[in-house]
Amino acid sequence: MTPGRTTSPNELPSEVRAGAFIIVPAYNEGTCLTKVVREIRAAYPNVVVVDDGSTDETFEVSRGCARFSLRHLINRGQGAAIQTGIDFALQRGAGYVVTFDADGQHCVEDIAAMLAPIVAGECDITLGSRFLGEAIDLPTSRRVMLRLAVLFTRVVNRVALTDAHNGLRAFSRRAAERMTITLDRMAHASELIDLVRRSGLPFREVPVKIRYTEYSLSKGQSSRGAIRIAVHYLLGRLMR
Amino acid sequence: MNILALNSFQILLLIVLAMLLVGSVVATLRGWATRREGTIWVALCAAAAVVTIWPKLTGRVADALGIGRGADLVFYCAVVVMMVGFWVTYMRLRYLRRELTLLVRRIAIIQAEETPPSTDLEATSAASQRPDPKAD
């Protein structure tokens, strides 16, 4: 882990940027999707928006800004949306797959930092960590909850991570090929960590910046939601 | 046993059970339910009917099993049947949800919409949409 490392998108060769597919799962994100997608697209052409059965104009907005727009006809949860994006990217010959939240909490510059170790062949998977990096305007309640999630990951997934539930992740092609998310809803974050661990591929955490805005907080998880997710995940694990 | 000795509650219950029984037989014959499901339903209805007509029967069976009262035996059986029923339904629901997700995801990929590349970088990427040889 190299805290504080900054890499501008220009440091990545253009063929890497052209082969990287940025997957943006979106559920009712019509209001700020355009801004997020435009920002990414300025550096990475292959932005794949997966509209997870939104009831607002997310899909129409996506068609106006994203390179690829996919739509779930019925809402199936973020895990399913990410998996759809991964499948699509692999089908289109992606060399790298990055997941990026639609609510504007991530910074586009961080994508390069996420991809750099993979491009250099140092690892196959990078997971964003706001606690190695910077969490701007993170409310205390959310901080406590995220810390508990980390503890949960350490005990249940047996992986020591500093930030278990960050939407920014990057995969090499072969790593993406090994990801099969079966848990539809938000429990996929824990499941993904399992998949990462069991893939046997080297992974590392990369410090990233998270911007907490009123908008992104309103789309995040409440504490009660977090407990529901934990139960959902544990049930899913029992029944595998 | 004289059928007239049944009280009104028993008769009401028997009518409901008879309707359920006929319903399951019809459903099975028309292929709405599998033969196995039909058999289970018919057996359950028949067992409930027998117990309704001869309530003392449960007392004797309960005695033989050392449970005490007949009503307890019925209660225990009902709980087990319900739990199995819930479990089977829940598992089917889970399976159905999974299938639905696969379907929704497949349709999303088939109907993916692409807007043409607008910048130079995007144009080069259109040419490089092959699996990355390094990554294999």
C-alpha cells in the first residue's frame, strides 16, 4: 500500500485507458449522473452505465452521456447491476474493469491510482479505501458504521481491510472473469470480498478520496440498512 | 359413527377440507400441480378430515407416542407441516428471484445501447475492443 500516491490519468498509456471499462451502477441517479459520467468520460471513454430499473429518467440521461447504456427492466439491486456491467465489459473485450458509484462520491483522478498497480502487474485487484485516503465531510455516525463493517469483514470474511465497502474497485481482465456476484442487493460488497479472497489473485487497497455530499449521504445506507445487509449476506453464505 | 353426531364446527371444517381436496385432485389432473404435490395435498386433507370426524383418535395416537393430549399432537404436527411449507416456499422464491435476475441481466446486455465515440481517445478505443492479449 502506498498512501498518498497520486497518479494523473495522463500517466496511464492511452491504450490502457481505452481498454478500461468504467462501470457505473445507477438507481434513480438522474439528477447528477450526467456530471459524473462526463467527468469520467473525459479520461476514460468506455463508461458503462447500468440503470438498475430506475423509476426516474436515469436511462434517458445515461443515453445522453454514457458510451454504453444498459437497463435492468426490473430493479435487481446494485450487486446484479455491477455483475451485468462486468459481463458486458468482458464481452466487449475489456482489459480492465473499474466500478464507480453514480452519486459523485468518487474522484475520477483516483481511477488512475486504482489501475496503476494492476497495469504494472503488481496485483490483479485494487479496492478503494477512504480510510487510507481522505473522507471529506464524513459524519461520525457513518464513520462508526463503516468501521463496524470493517470489523465484520475481518471476522466473517477473514480479510483485513481498512475499508470494506467502497464502491471504487478495479480488476484486471482475468480477475473480472472470476467475479460472479450472486447476492443481488447491497450484500454484494461483502460477497465481492469473498470472491476476491477465493480467487487467489493478489489484491491491495488503494487510498481514495470520498466526497460526502448531502446527495451521496441520502443515497447511502442507514444503520438499520447496514444490519439488514449483514443478515442478508450471512444467510446467503449459509445457503451456498 | 353417525354423521348427525357431528357438531356444526366439524361440518364446516369438513366442507372446507372437501373443497380443498377436490381442488387439489382437479389441479393435479389438469397438470397445474405435479403428481407428488397433489398426493401431498390430498393426504393432508384426508388426514385433517379423519381427525375432524374422530377427534378422540388423536388422543389415542398421542397416548401411544407419550405426548399427552391429542390437541398437542395436532398442534405439533401443524407446526412441523407449516415450517416445512414455509421453507419450501422460501427456497422456491429465492430460486425464482435468482432466475429473474439472470433474465433481467441478459436482456440488459442484449439491449445495450451504444453512442458513437466522440473524441479521439474514444475512436482509438473502438479499434481496440479486443481482449487484451496481456491480460490472459
